[in-house]
Amino acid sequence: MTLATIWLTGLLTRRSARLFGAAIGVALTVALLATLGAFIAGSAATMTLRAVADVPVDWQLQLTAGADQRAVAAAVGRATRYTALEPVGYADVAGLSAAVGGTVQTTGAGKVLGLGPRYRTLFPAELRPLVGPLDGVLVAQQTAANLHVAPGDSVVIERIGLPAATVKIDGVVDLPQADSLFQAVGLPAGSAPQAPPDNVLVIPLDRWHQLFDPQAAARPDSVRTQLHVRIAHALPSSPSEAYAYVQSLARNVEAQTAGSGIVGDNLAARLDGARADALYGQVLFLFLGLPGGVLAVLLTLAVASSGAQRRRQEQALLRVRGASTSDIVRLASVEAAVTGIGGVALGVLLAYASARLIVPAGALVSPLGIGWSLVAAGAGLLLALAAVLFPAWNEARHATVATARAAIGHAGGRRAPVWQRIFLDAILLALSAVIFWRTASTGYQVVLAPEGVPQTSVSYETFLAPFCLWLGAALLALRLWRSALSRGRPALAVALRPVARGLAGVVAASLGRQRALITRGVVLVALAFSFATSTAIFNTSYNAQARVDAELTNGADVTVTGSTASPPGSKLADLRALPGVAAIEPMQHRFAYVGNDLQDLYGIDPARIGTATAMSNAYFAGGNARAALARLAATQDGVLVSEETVKDFQLTPGDTIKLRLQSARDHQYHAIPFRFIGIVREFPTAPKDSFLVANAGYVAQQTGIGAAEIVLMHATGDPATLAGQARAVVAPLSGAKVTDIGATQRAISSSLTAVDLRGLTRLELGFAVLLVAGATGLVLALGLAERRRVFAILQALGAKGEQLGAFLWSEGLLVLIGGAVAGILTGFGIAQMLVKLLTHVFDPPPEALAVPWAYLLLVSLAAVCSTVLAVLVARLVSRRPVVEALRDI
């Protein structure tokens, strides 16, 4: 039997705890890195698929005057495979008019679209039917309201440079994608219209050509043709790569058409946002997951170093028996290999088991997932070499039998480390405060994605503040506990008296001699608790705020929207009677002219709106939702105005604003006075730019229309179930639409909220519990096991089990409580920094941290249990016969 085999057998039989502990640390490191890598890879692919799935039209290819439509379509086919391609006509008109009910209604300039018979099937997201079929001549909802027309009525089109033409309306539609549908293709940034047209007709393409081909001949600048294209979505999985790929395809089409077509690249625009989302995923990896990986590395190094004194003794014995330095290194490499290979194998198995809970099937076996697994495995092997082989090689190079013996039992007298002498902890904490103040108080951007530039980058220096806080707090805890154990023994003895009783002074002195081991354990526990606390608080705050973001977009848990002609408010009683409705509130959605700017106006009951949907303080200037709503309730003609409108019109609180609203009496727009009483930044269902919020009673009184176009519903159970029931109730209403918060949350997916943190949260929090348990229990148990000689000598001198227990319990509680307090405080600070630094991710930003007390209690319970188990095991080992214990050492 070779020496290596004998040595390995001895390790497995006599030093299995140390070997297994180091392998566990390697396994946690490998598993965490591999699973997080798979999460990032899977999230990037998911973000790409989600970004391109709901783009209504990938390309809007605008033809130049005189371009050959067939040649351009052929060029598209040569550049890429497409699944849909339809021509669309755009014509500017001077105005529209209609004679209805004895009055004549007119509008300003508008647009007339010409759509082919297949367009509605190939691009269904562009048109939503409200009244009547999707065939024939269709009028947009707002235009129908302006002209007060319905199916069967006639509308006169004022063509430019030609006589007027009359068409008969067949249906009323909504244009959900009007912003992109009417985008100005090819114009420089900033020169395009800021809003889609208010007045729109949609007519069959053949008839459009009959009406507007003559106008194109007379005024070519007023008529345009576009090809709407949906390309095959065989794209790279990375959003950045997909963005660059789609842009290259568009440029290829423009090159092949030799200037005959300009691509309005909606698909690239959507991927442009997703590429920033992918980088936010990297931020999550680095600043939520990576600290766990670092902690696993430190835990492995701590476990390995817990046997340093024993290794020196073993090396001394080997030298006495003639072993050379190369022999000692070879035997250490056997231990490193067993630790590394065993840890990597266990870590890969753990990674594949945990990855199934957080990433799509096959993410780990994808090329990128396999790459991450290989990187994690390599890191695990390097960690094993660094933790086991390097210290043994370093000792073997310099150590002799005499120096090894002299080092045994030496516990003090060493000079303070360099970081402590230069006050690195204070420097890092000061840097953290300065960096945080500078980044949080200025208009920084975490993710830099310049418009039109294929490459994006993360401003990683933004996160130096939490990193410096984490490292500085750990070093500060190390300094304070070393000082307390060396100079504060009287105070420590008083603190330990409930546990050690009469032996408190002796125990305090013993702990002081072992301060290097104990402070290492305290700092590891502090780092573990800070990781668990900061991760849990950030993830909980994120999940809560993602729901607030979705509720802001959707309006409430369940929202029913419709038109003034078929208002969902007419079904309010039936909707209120549905099971699962906790609160319900109607809301008006009208349109009002501020000067010549048409804006959304929301009529609410300020006293009751908060029962059906959250009214965040961040919605209102001044940060006080209750005060703003109370002020609106007390001012009958009051109006809250968006920041953009206040800036555009230079408004001052108290100003009287004349808003033009449509009246039920003559269907004309009349000026109605409102008093400007405050600024509203966000509001449920409202657009992000310009809108108004007023009292529903005053709007109904002044316009003669009391209809509620929106109904907000707060659910007691599953919003999706309530939404299904609501759809059945409002089915008779033409154009009524029901949405729930879950579907909206999956659809909006902006910035960080594009990443589903639920799986990542389960992963990180599960590993956090394991790391806390390892830091408290495993390190403590191995440290106590290394001091079996001390306990055996105490036992030989007559110490009883209770007296030995005083030493064990004192050390265990000191490591647990000291580390937990420092770690939790640090974790709260890091979480607060991360949420503040990522304020721009949330819309609106969170008002306060969401603290998962139940999870923190679970982490604390795991730490307590692992500590108790470690102490009980140490007590069990200490009961061995003294002669046997001394002989084993």
C-alpha cells in the first residue's frame, strides 16, 4: 500500500469532519455560481423572447416617392425570412366633419389609413373593435367622440388639394399601438410629432387608393406608403446580440433597396430596452448573488484553516520519519484533490437540482449554461487548491520540526495586521458614505444604453458604496471583537456570567487567548447574516414594488375599461356582487383640451379611490397622497395636473385653468374652469406624460355625462379568477376590456422588473440559510474539535461536564450573537443602499423597505439550531476517556 493511499485512508477515517467540511464549502461555491450563471443565461433568453413576442409590427418600411413596392418587398425577402408583409397607406387630410342630430361637427387635421383585407388577421394588435365589425370604414374612438358618429353615419373627408369625399362609417375601433403606428419614420430625433393624431379614419386599401392616389399626384408630401413586416424571430438569445442582429438586417434591407425604403425598426426599439434589462440581470448576479459566492469561499477557507495547527503537527511527524518537502506537498495534494473533486461533484448535483426550480428546462445544458458550470467547477478546484494545498506547501517550505513544535499552542504576541494599523475599515466606511451620497444625490444611471448604440454597459462604480460598506463593516467587526476579547475581559466575564457562572472569569480569559479563532467565526457569521438580510430585504422590496408598478399600469387588481357609449360603470352593481371583490370604485376617463393639447382626464372620488387601488405617496408632488386627495376633495373644481403640463404651461398653484370638455347637450367642446391645486406625477392607468385628475362629480355636473369608463376592483383572492368572472358580466358591453394585475405584471417587464426574481429569491435565500448554518455550526464545531487537547487536559484536571459546557456554550453564544447583531445591522444598511441606488428601476420608487420578518426569523432559527448542534457534538466528543482523547491528538 502506497504512502498516498495510507494517508488518504487516514484522512477519511480520522479527519473526515475536516475533509467533509471543506468539500461542503467547495460544493456551495460551485452550486451557487453555476445556478446563478444558469439564471442569468435563462433570464437573458426569456427577456429576448418576451421582448419580441408582443411587438405588433416588427418593421414599418416607408417607401420613398416613386419606389417600386414589389422590388422593396423582394429585398426584404432576400435580407431575412418574414412571416407577414402588408402594404399600408397613410394620407394627411385637412379635417373631418359630420352632420349628426341637426348639428355639424368638425375636426382639425387628421390621418386616413388604408389597410388591406389580410392586415387585421396578420397584425391583430393594431386594431381593437369597440362597435361594429372590423371590415369597411372604421373610425377611431376619440374621433367618433369628437364627431359624435356611430356606425351608419357619414363622415366628410377634407382632402388636401382635392374636393371633399364622403364615407359611411361601419365600425368604431381603438388603436392601442397608435404611438408606433403613426411614428415619423426617417425623421431626426426630436423633430417628430410628440403624440399620435387625434383624428383617424381607417378604410379598405382599394378604396384608399381611389381616394388618395389623385392627392398623391397633386401633393406627394401628404401621402405615404409603408410595408408592415413581421420577420421570423430566429434571434440570438442575448438581447444585446439580438438587437445588433436585427439592426444589421434592417440596414441590409435599406442597402438592397438603394434608398427606396427606410425602416422604422420597432423590433430593435423593443430589444433596445431588453438589452438594458439583461445588464440589470448582471447587476443582480454581481450584487445579490456574488456576495454569497464570496461567503462560500471564505467559509471553505475558514474550514480548511481550522486544521492549520494539526497540519503543522502532522508535518513535523512526517519530517521526523524522513519525509521531504515534495512528499508533504504530494500528500497535501491528495487531500486537495479529494476535497476539490468531491466538492465539485456535489456542487454540480446541487446546482442541477436547484436550477430546476428557477430557470427554464434545459438552461443548464445549454451552451451558455454548460459554460457557467465549467467555470464554476474550475473555481471549485482552484478553491480546493487554495484552501488545502497552498497552505500546506507554504508551511512545508519554511517549517522544520523545531519551528512546527514552537508554533503549537502559540496564541498571541503577534503584531496587528496592516489593515488594522492603517485603519482600512474606517477608510472603506468613509468611502462608502461619500460614494453613496454622490451617486444618490445626482442624476446617475446604473445602466448606460445610448440611443442607437448597439453596446450597453453597467455603471458598476455605482455599487462601490454597498461593497465598501460590506467589507468595511466586516473589518470593523473584526477590529472591535479582537479588542473586546483582548482588553475587555472584565466586561466579557460579566456578560458571560449567566452562562458560565463561577467560571466566567476563566472562560473570558480562555476566549481572549483564542481571539483569532473566535473573531474569525464572528466575522463569518456576520457576513452570512448580512448576505441573508440584505438579499431578503431587497428581494422582498423588489417583489412588493413590482406589484405596485403593475398596479399603477393596470389600475388595480382587476380593471374594466370601456367607452363613454358603453361604460363599465353601468354594470357596477353586478360587478360589486361578484365573490372575491374586496372593494370596487368607478373612475371616469375623458379627454380634455389644455390649450390645443388633448390630454387624458380622470374623474375620481378622492375619498374612496384608495379603497380599490393603492395611492402611493410617490404619485404626488410633496410625497403625501392623503393630503393631496384631501385637498382635491375639499375643492370641488380642483384639478391635479401632471408635471409635464405644469412645466409646458407655466402653471402656479391657485391658477384657474380653462379645460375644454365635450358636453352631452350639443356634443361640442366647451371651456370649463378648474382650479390648479397640485401636481400629480403618476396615477393608476394614466400615461406617463400629460394627464389631469379631477373630481368626478364636478366633471359630470359640467359635462352632463356621469358615465364611468373605468371600474377598479380590489380582489380578496386570485385576481385572475375575479377577472374571468368580470368578463362574463361585461360581455354585453361593446368594447369592454378586463385586465388583471398578474397578466399586466408579466407584460410590462421593464428594467429590473423584466427579471423574475421569485426563482432567484428562492435560490439565494435557500443558500443563505445554508451559509448561515455553516458559518455558525460548521466553523464552530471544527474550531472546537481542534481544541480537544485543551478540553482533555481540563478533564484530566478534574473538570466536570457542566464546567466544560460553560466553555462550549459561552463560545457558541458569543459567536452566534455577536455575528448575528453585526450582520443584521450591516444587511439593513446594504439593502437600503441597493434600493436607493436602484430607485430608477422602480416606478414609483418604494416608500420604505419591505422586511421579511418571517424569513429573518427562519435564518436566526437555523443559526441557533446549528450552534446548539455544534456545541452538543463538541460536548459528546469531550466525554471520551481522557487517555483516548490525548492519544488521538
